Amino acid sequence: MTTSTPAPTPAAAASAPDDPTRLALYETMQLCRTFEEAVLREYHADKGPGFDIGRGLIPGEMHLAAGQEPVAAGVCAHLTAEDAVTATHRPHHLAIAHGVDMRRMAAEIFGRATGLGHGRGGHMHLFDPATHFSCSGIIAEGLPPALGQAFAFQRRGTDRVAVAVTGEGAANQGAFHESLNLAALWQLPVIFVVEDNDWAISVHRQASTAVPSNADRAAAYGMPGTRIEDNDVEAVWAAAGEAVARARGGGGPSLIEVHTVRMWGHFEGDAQGYRDDLGEAAARDPLHRYRTRLLERGVLDDVRVRHVTEECEGLVAEAIAYAKDSPLPEPVTATSFVFA
């Protein structure tokens, strides 16, 4: 397991992964969770007294994706570093699964000069040309750039694909519908992935969306639409394998919606008083559920679990130490790297 090499070799589309693939999916999920737990600790370590969002080694807002790891692991297992991924303001799990250098990502989160954006962007604006990864704090912003990348891949005659990940709240934005329409019209090699964690900040999907599943909206644009229930990483893997194979083969776009869970707040400091499902979130932890499932199947044993956990902890500790040891940007460089 590394964080500086290209993303995993694409797996062939199939109905169920083999045991080595299951283990790889688990390892990716564990690494994503370990990284976010470390960021959570570092973020809250020096926010007091009280809770001052501007204080500490990681100032500003922080959006973490604990519970949504099956989306990242299942989709990115079929991609290489030559494929493109655009993510949301909750991007760390997707960046890690797609092979973004975790040390440079951590440095960017800490606002250091060695970060992906030289410390300018922070955790919501991660850009990595080496893996064609980007994200944004603007809702639904990542969909049009994914179309542009897919258009370029198509025009160049390659079999590369673009994946645009967004939330269920963003599926009500104009950019979502415009992007699906154009992708279908031009038969672009793009896969739209909707992370449905039930809550668009504090508004439940049922109070904001006219249809029970955004996957149903795919039919309006002449593309396949699939909804994955139960946050099932293997089901995500299977659906993503079909969609990626379709896109690589010139079959055009697809839409996958995954009913996932946001285990923590919309942002750190969110009291979550609006949630009536908060007590159930821990019980829906996909990492714990998948670990139990693999233990029962004999894919994992206690020794392997401990080994994976220790390896992930070591990689994350190295990334956090790298970030802390990196210099802050010099004030005289404030206008550098802003425009090309």
C-alpha cells in the first residue's frame, strides 16, 4: 500500500470481486478512515478556548467523509492515474483512493508551501495534475470540468474516462442537469457519481428532491442509472466496473447514486441538532461492517486486520509529520501561483 504511486490497475467489470480485490477495497477504506481520523484530531487539537474556527494548525472549515469510503474505494478501483476525477468539498477519501500523494495533500490541508497548491487552496481545493484530480467548495462545480476532460479524452482517441462525484443536494443544481444533457448528447466517456448521504448540509433529501432516487433522472438524458443501497462497497465496485467499461468502450456516460452515510457533521463544529438519524450513523459504519463481513468469509483474519491497521497508521503518521515539518508560505510569495 502506497500513496505516491498511480491508482490501482483497473479491475475487469464483474458481478463480484475476487478475494484479492476485496482485500484491496478494505485496505483503501481503512486508509481513508485513518487519514480522516488523524485530520480530525489535528483540527480540534488547538481550536480552543471554546471553538475558534480560525485558530490552530488547520484553520478554516473542515468537511470529513467518514462513512462514505465505499464510494471512493469501489469507483477508483477501476481507474488509473491517467483517468480524471473531480470531487466535492468533502474530497479526502476520493483523493486517497485515486492515488493523490497523501503527504502533499496533508501539507495542503495544513496550508504549507509543500502542499499540492503551495498552501493556497486548503482542503476544499486540492489539485493534482499527476493524477488528474481536482475538487471545489462550489456545489456541483466539478461536473462541467469533468465534461471538458472527457471531451479531450474522446477527441484524442484515447480510452481514458472522467468521473464526476457530487452530492445528492447538488443534483438539484442547474450544472448537474446541464452536464448530464451535454454528456449524453456528445456521448462523452464520463461517469457521474452521486453520494447520497441524506443531508444537504441540514436539509434532508426528502424535503428538497422531488424523486426518491437521483438515479431515476438518468433516463431523462438517455443514460443508464443505478442506485446502490446499503453503502455496499462490492455493489459500488460492480456498478462502477460496468460504467467505466461502457465509457472506455465508447458507450457514453452513466450515472451511479450510492446511498451512503455521513457519520460526522457537515463540517467540524456542526452540532447536528437537525439530524434524527444521528444515533443510527455509527451502526451503519461501512468500514466496521465490511471488516466483519471479510472476517466471516475468511478473507481477513485478526493478524491481517492488525497489519493493515498498523500500515495505514504508519503512512498517515508520515504524511501528518511531513505537513507539520513543512514551511509556511513566505508572505512575499502571496501573489505567486495565483494565475498561470
